[in-house]
Amino acid sequence: MSRLHAGRPSSFLLASGVLSSLAALDISIALAQQANPREQLPPVEVSPQPDQKRKQAKLAGRDERGARRAAANRAASQATAPKPAALPVQTPLNSNAVAESASRLGLTAREMPATVEVISAEMIREQGYRTVSDVAQGAVGVTAGDNPAEPAAFSMRGFTNSQINTLYNGIKIGPQNMTSRIMDTANLEAVEFLKGSASLLSGEGASGGAINFVTKQPHTGPIRNEAFFSYDSLNSFRSYYGSGGSTNVGGLDYRFDISRSSLNGFADDTNTKTLDVSGQLNYRVTDNLKIWGAIEYREDRSKAYWGAPLVPVAFSGSHATAGIVSGNYVSNYNGSNLGAVTIDDRTFKTNYNVLDNRNVAKEAWLRGGFELKLAPGLTLKSQAYGYGAEREWFNNEIEAFNANTNLVDRERFYVAHNQKLAGNITDLTWDTNIAGMDNRLVTTLAASGLDFVRPGAANFPGDSVPLIDPPRGYYGLLTTQQQTARIDNESLSFEDRLKITRTFALVGGLRMEHIGLDRNSTDVNGVVKAGFPFAKSWTPVTGRIGYTWEAVPGLTFFSQYATGADVAANNIFLLSPAQNLDLTTSRTYETGVKHLFWNDRAEWSLSLYDIERKNVYAAAGGQQLNIAGRQESRGIEFAGAVRVTDALRLWGNIAYVDARYADYNFAGGSFSGNTPPNVPRIVANAGAAYRFFTPWPVELGIVGRHVGDRTNTDANTVTMNAYTVADLYAFVDIPKTMFAAVEQTRLTFRVRNLTDKRYAVWGDPFYPDQILLGAPRTYEVSAAFKW
């Protein structure tokens, strides 16, 4: 009964939202056809007496004045013909970009009372970011790791993994540590970073912020094509083709992109292969109505690298390395005391995974919707979406050195996902004037239903192998058990911007959300486990309020207070009856300044923040959780960029965060005052580029990155030491005269990790006996074409 009681209202609201969207679309098309059944409305206001004006135009066409009018009309007609979409002028920090994941008000990043960073496709191409994790490494204060258990994991403002919502075109598909995958950047138009509590826009899970991946969109105008190919010294390759523009059907624009990559790892027998195909059609039925549809298929297949084991310095001897890890460690897996630990240099390229390992995911998206101008200042937008995913892990995931045997203890793990998600998001935007003040209000109704089936291992085969040249072996016997989750979500939110004066605006919003969860779990014999099935629901209310004040043109001060909510145990898919089933809450205080000056050639931003998250569960290793009362994070971020001359560009950013646990006590100890895993105190980036304006323009660039010390567990006993790396690149733009059919050709040579630095990039707190190492120096060549 409890399952039916919890499921029916949610399912009803989801169905109602989708049906309402479709009904509104039918009505909107009918209204548009009634207004003009055969042709588009011209982009002018409708005259109250159209027939009379047409007669006057015909009569006037007989005299000289009429001839001039006819010429003007032809010019106006040409002006309204399809042309390339007007793109915002890119400022040094790209603050002219509109980040839909940060606000539904259509505000630019500079107009938001929050820290919003948008990495554009142009920047992705220039900096050579191959995956979304690469993109994150270039953002202000963000780090990332591709641990195979939770690929594309992020750390931002002291929060990691599922405390940061990962969105795809503004849609959340589930906790990051269950749903994220390694994804190539080729099909992306932008990556958006919203810092701080962000539940207003993306719902439960955004205590630390949100990251949104935006696929390339159709544009109105001539068809433009692009392609690129790359190859590196690890025998990796990437290839891509994209095309978009207006078709011969009036009002119909398209976009199509396909990319394929095979990225080889530096460890033996490791690689990741990806395929991404995406497309979208936009159709302007009239000037007041646009309908659209999009489809995407993604696939990745990996032979996974699970890291290098921590090894006693005493055992490694002359092969012990300095500067990668430090500290003393007692194995979480086998309990042996390793003492002072290191990474043995003989294990840099060692793959401890079994020979028949696999890590696979297949994902498909179907989205569609409309945008209708109901009246001047009143716009209705709606989209319905469906998403499906199948994921599978079949690996040896634990590799723990045993100080008693001097062997590496290994253990296998299997899990699979079958996920289905359907939903609808409908926005009503109202532009009005209140007592002489411009106001924009967006009301959003959203509903979704998610089914998640998770077959997992019921047994965990294991063995022990030598540290050096271990026999790979095979997975062995597999027995499974099953878990399921049904999550229904409905929300109503309001977001508003009131311009008190020409330079001062209030921006705020409120979100009321209902989350219904039904969980079940059975053992290897199909018998329901104790405490299952169970149902739970939550009704969080979150929001934000802030202001922006443009004190002088280009100089904007801002402040905000924002709240967020997420599941205390870090993963709504896997909650069990024995865990705390409450939501954790978070709040953010933030203030700062954004400045664009020197004729838009220079830009900088500064922000200070204070975030607190209460009622927190934290990873304790071995799939166990501890309770931490609070997590506190305070910090400061600075970013700047300047085009000194037409040839010279400089940019840089630095972020400092003091993130700590409080009231984190448990039987046998306390972690209060400790830093959460994978949170560096300092992250800094800097770069310079110089362009030589020769007949074949050449640009040289260098980018440096510093990441401070981090720990891999809440205990803070092992430190992943700070590191500094640099990349070097050079490209030449070949003029069209060389290849008449190609408008732009760019050849690029890139050196990654110029100094061949060995460093720890990430640590999984569930697998604390091993550390993921960063890639050594690699060389890459690429060719890109636009026509």
C-alpha cells in the first residue's frame, strides 16, 4: 500500500505535465496557423489596418516615391532573410554568455548575483580540452578525476561528487557518482559552472554547485561545417564532424555532430573509446512560435585503470618516489600497518585489473518542445524529454598492499545499471513594469519519473599477486543480487529580477519540490532483504536572493544568499532503511565584484563565500558511511584576463578554500577539523598566448596549473602532494588560398605535462588503498577545418 500511495500522485503529476505540454503545443500551433496559415509573420508589429496599408503601397508604387518605398521594402525583406545567428561578443572571461543552468531569466554571467563561469567551444578547442574532466581542470578552483568507479568526478568550493549536480542541457539524470561518464567535448557548445548552493535551478543534490554540459545548437544562416582529427604519442586519436545552418525549407534549421575517440592510458592495456552522435531541428512556424526536437546517442567502453597501490617506503627502498604521496597508513582493506607510504616507481604503468575487465555505458536522449510568444512580454516554453542508459562495471577494483605478506590483495566487483527517465519542464516568462521598474518573472513547473534497476555482485572473488609484474588473471565466478529504485519528482519554482534603478537590480527565486522514493533489494536467491521494500518522501524548499549594482559602467558589485538540499547519505539510488533518510541542508553567503573595462579588452572578477552543509554522511572506505554533523567551507576566488595587444593575451585565476568537517564524531575517534577528500586548499591557473600576424598566422601559448595538497580519506592520514604542470601549444592558421574549398584550416602541435611531472590526480575514499596518477608527458598533433 505504501508503494501505491507514494507512487500514484507522482506518476499522475508527471503524466499531467507531459500531457499539458502537448496540449499547449497543439493549441499554440492552432493559434499560429489561425494568425497566418501559410507564411511567417514579418518581424514587425501588426498594423491595425493591414488591407488599407497594402492598397496604399500598391498605389504609391506607381510614382517615384513609391519606387523608393519598393526598394526599401526589398531591403527590409533581405534583412529579414535567414542570416547567421547573432552571437554575444566574447569578453576575456566570457561573461557575456547566458548560462541557462544558472538562471532561467536569460541573464548573462555578468548580470548574475553569483559566480558563473562559461567555458565556450572556442576555448575548449584552443586549450585542447578533450574530455569534460579536462574542461573542469581549466575552470576557476575546480579539480576533477576519472576514477573508473565514478568517472568525471568534480571538486568545487570544498564539495565533491554528488554534492555537485551534473546536468545535461539543464536536465539532471541522477547522482554524479552513479551516472557520470567520461565524455568527449567535441559535440559540446559550452560547459557551465554555477558555484555554491544551486538547488533553485537543478533541485536536490546541488549543495556545492552545478555543472551543465550543453550540446551544439542549430543556428539560422548559411550552412557551416567543421571537422578535426588528432593523434598523440600514446597512440590515441580523436575525430569529429559537425554541420549546421538553415535548410531549403523556410524556417527550418538543423545541427548534426558525430565524434569518435580512442584515448589510450599510460598504464598497460588501458583505454577509453567513445562515440557521440547528436542532432537537433528547430522550426520557426511563425515569428511567435518555434518548435524543436533533439536526439543524442552516447557510448563509452573502457579497459580501466584503477590506480597504483600505496606501498611502504621500507619495502620500495630505492624505488620509493618523493613528491607524489606522503603520510602513514594502515590498510583499510587488510588492516596491515604500512607505516610511511609511497608510490613505487616500478608500478607507474602497472595494470592490476583482470584481463576480462570491462567498463561500458550506452546512453540515449530524446528531447522536444516549443517556444511561444503568447503576447508582448509573455512567453511560454516547454520541453519533454526521455533518457535511457545501460552501464556495466566488471573489474578487479581493489588493489591493497599487504605489509604482512608483501603482496597486493585484490578483490573483484560487478554492478550494472538499467535506467529510464522521462519528464517535462515548462516555463512561463512575464516581462512587465512595476511602478516604473522593469521586472521579469519566470514560473517553472517540472515533473519527472525515474526507474533504476541495479544488478550487483553477491560474491567478491579475490586473490593476492606480487607488486611487480602481477599475473592479471580473470574475474572468476560471478553471482548477483538486485536493487531497484523508483524516484518521482515534481517542483514549482519562481525566479524574478526587479530593476530598482537602471543600475541596481534584485534577483531572487524560490523552489518547492516533492521527491518520492520507493526502494527494494533482494538477495542472490531473489528473497527480499530485511527492511525492504520501503518508501520515503521529502519536500525541500530552497531558493536564493541577491542583488547586482553596476556602480560605474562595467563595474558590478553583487551579493547573494542561497540554499540547497541533498540526500544525507550521498546517493538517493542506494539508500537503505538503516541509513538516515533525511535530507541535508546547505546555505551559501557570497559577495563579489565583476569588472569589464578597457573597451572590453580586460576583465576580472572576485568572489568571497561561506558555505555550510548540515547532517552529512561521508565515505569511510569499503562502501561504509560515517555521520558528520557539519561541513563548512570558506574561500575566495579571483580570475582575470586581458588582451594587452592584438597579439598578446594573458589570463590567470586562483582559488583558496578552507573546507572542514565539524561535529564529526564516531565510536573510536573524531574527524572534526579534517578536510574532505580531494579538496585542495589552493588551485591556480595561468596562461599566455602570442600571435604572429604573418601570411600564415602562428600562435604560441603556454598554460600552467598548480593544485595544492589533498587527502584521499576523511582521516587525512595520507596526503596527495601538491603539483604544478604546464602545457605548451603552437598552431598555424593556413589561409583559404591554400585550400579553396576550406575557409579555415588550423594545424596544432601540443605538449601536455611539459616537464613530465609524476603526481597524484585523485583518490577514491571508498578505495583508499590506491591512488590515481596523472598522465606523463605526451605529444599531440591535430588538424581542424571549417567551411
